[in-house]
Amino acid sequence: MTILSPEQVQERLQAIPHWTLEGKTITCDRRFENFIDAIQFVNQLVEPAEAASHHPDLAISYNRVTITLTTHDAGGLTAKDFDLAATIDRLG
């Protein structure tokens, strides 16, 4: 997988406005009413992540889920990260 140029990263970020660039990762924070809703959201991530064979780093703190994406084996951001971010955004 090819690492995206800084220009390509900025262009792709425009399509996923809830995500921010943090070094070689993109990150999104989601907040929910409670812990159960947060965990239900995390459970929804399993199928698309498995289908893409690309797995996000997750941090769960009660009603907050932080999702971080990078393509570890490529050493930076690739199309896989932005494709999965867009899929995650469609989950609600």
C-alpha cells in the first residue's frame, strides 16, 4: 500500500470532516449517552474492519470512543485509512 502525500492527505480529510490529522494518523472522537451506547458503537466497527482487513486503534472512556487509524505496515496514512474512516462515519 502506498503512503499518501501530504497534499493527498489534506484532500481526503475534506471528505471526512469529523477526523483530524495527528502526525501519521487520523483520529475521531465520538461521544454517546452512556457506556452501553459506546460499546454498541464499537461492536459495529468489527465487521467493516474485518472486511477491510484493517483495524483501528480504539480508546474507550465511559461514553467516549476515540478511533485512530494508520496503516502500520506501510508506516503512515494510506487509502485504506480514509476508506475505513468514511465507512465508520456512515455507521452513525
